[in-house]
Amino acid sequence: MEKHIYLIGINHKTAPVEVRERFALTGVSPRDFLDVSNNLIDEILCLSTCNRVEIIFVGKKEIDPTPWVIERWAFLCGEQKEHLLPCIYSYKDKDAIFHIFEVAASLDSMVVGEPQILGQLKEAYKIAADSKTTKSILNRLMHRSFSVAKRIRTETKIAHSAVSISYAAVELAKRIFSDLDNKKAMLIGAGEMAELAAQHLINSGVKDIVVVNRTLSRAKELAKRFGGVGYSFSQLFDLLVDRDIIITSTGASEPIIHQRDMKVIIKKRKYRPMFFIDIAVPRDIDPDVNNLDNVYLYDIDDLKDVVSENLEKRAREAEIARSIIKEEVQKFETWLRSLSLNPTIKDLIDKFEDIAEAEVKKSFKRLGKLTQDPEAEEILKTLASSLIKKFSHYPISFLKNKSKRERVDVREYTSLIRDIFKLDEK
């Protein structure tokens, strides 16, 4: 391979958030690297998210451009590279390709299987492509990574299980109601996880949400985000009669909903099912509520068990995904090795064409009167072109077959072909 693929980066595993913030490349163009690189790099792409900052670049084989890219990275962030170096990981060629495919497929994310990173990678590629800092290698690498991510989502169940508390809560609600489109929800309190769960409910089809809070202004403020209505705590039990899904996360020191309250409410509802998600610690709802018919109560420990089980499922699916990535890396490496053949193949065909053109001219002169036939020269040229294709087929096929073999240094064979056909002679 005449060129190398490099990747350097920091992420949530190697650097705390304060370091990631200082070395974020938001607002930095990949041209800020390429334009001053003195041809050390040919292509470059920068990925910068809250959990990772990575730079992917292509350099010539003679000089490793990594130290220069690190210095430039620190300079563009107004920082010292000494603060960056301890947190950096770096990959080259096969390892870099494998890592990029892992990132695209969300196997290297804080939450394995989350879909956001693929969109962020696509946006980073678009910025680089618009800036004209990618060429054949990174263009193909990025498109391949998108295809690998799609293949993994199709062939594995890596994204099928809820792995956040708020998402797990909604998945449990779906098990009870199956269709959430016509269900009515309530937030009791304004905790962050309850708010996230409410957002997941809306994404799953819930259209009617009310918020009950001890501070009415806060209830109205939060309800406004979901297109709902805010109420004071004094209206809680009247509102519960009409609600199917209740998410509670207050800071109360003891339960605010007891079994005696719910006996009255469930009777008024004519025993239509109610689903409670108690995310508060200490709990907002007396556990005895769960003993009532058609009342389903889950607390934070129930949700954690669901998340833990699903994380184990995702870990098993991740192993399947990595075997797919290994296969795709081999395919990409084969294509990369074939790139180094192109100059030799071009020179070989040019050599044959030069010889053929000279021989056609000689033969045309010897034909004498036949040269008056306008088709004669075309016939000779067609013959020469056909011979070029047939004779070049064997050495070109030989080179391509060698390039497909792993651990074969194809340069040895290109050198042999160049010697046999005197491709370096003028």
C-alpha cells in the first residue's frame, strides 16, 4: 500500500469531559489541517462529539504525519500538546479501519447500539467532503462504514433492547398497552429521568401529557415543552382518574400515593389498566399499590434489572457485530492493496499501446495500395487493440490475484512486472 490510513483520538474512556471540551474541534475546518500540512497528509476528516474527538487522515508511506497532526490539533484548540498526549489513542491501517467501522456501528459508544453516532459521523464526512479534504480512500472508507453500520443493524439485534432507565420505562408501558397512541400520561414531579421518559412516550405516540408539581409555575413550564398542561399538587387525585401512564419522581421523603387512594381511583376508572413508573428514591408510591387488579407498578430497581438484562443481550450481539466488521475490514484491505497496482497497470497498458501504435504505422506503410482502403487502418487498429487486451489480461490478472491474498507484499510482484516489461525505461 503506497499510502497509510491513520486515526488519532480521545473519547469518554481515555479523557474526562473537561479534557474533551478543551480539545473539541467544533468550528474547526479540516482545511485548517490540510492547507498547512506541506503535503504530509493527502486527506483528512474530523469527528467531534460530546463523547469523542477523532481525526482520520491519509498520509504517504515515507513519513508518519501523526506527530504533526497532534501538534496542529493542540494549536487549533489553543492548548499545549502535553495535556493531550496522555489521553490519545492511535490506530493505523487495518486497526484504524476496524475502529472506524466499530464507531459507525456504535460498538465503541458509551451506550452500545445507540444510533446518534452514525448521524454524527455522516455530518463530519459531509463537512470534509464539502471542504474537499477527502479523496478516493476516505470517500470509500466512509461510505463503507455507513454500509457496515447498516448491515450490523440488519443482521444483529444490537439496538433492539432498552438500555436507559427512561427508555426501559416506556418499553414496559408498551408491553402492557401495546399501542400508546390513545393513552394519556402524567408526570408527578419534574425529575430529569421522568422528563426523559415523557419524551420517549411522546416519540412512541402519546399525545396527551399533564404535569403535576408542588410548584405550579414549574409544572406549567415543563408541560409547555410537551404541549401539555401544568397543575398544582392539590389536583393530583382528581387527575389520576383520567390517566393511563403515570411517571413519578418527586423529592418527597415518604410515599404520596397509597393503596387506599388507588382503590377509589381504579374503581372510578372501571378497572381500566393503569401503569405507574416510580423513579423516585425514596419511592413515591406505596409498593402495596401493585397488589390491586389492573394496576402495574415498577420502581427504579425493576427498571435497572431490565436495563442490566438488555445490556447483556447487547454485549452478545456486539460479538456477532465484530465478526461482521472483521469480514468487512478484509474486503476493504483488499481494495486498498489493489490501489497500489494502478500505476503499474496503467504503465503496462500505455507501454502496449505505444508498441501497438508504432507497429500499426509500420504495417500500414508496407501495405502499399491497400492503404487506399479507408477501412484498412481501422482494421489494423482494432486488431492491435484486441491484442493489447488479450496480452495485458494475464499480467494484470496475476497482479490482482496476488493483491487479494492477505499478508502478501504486492510491491514485490509489481516490481517484477515492471522489470519484465521494462516499464521504467523511457
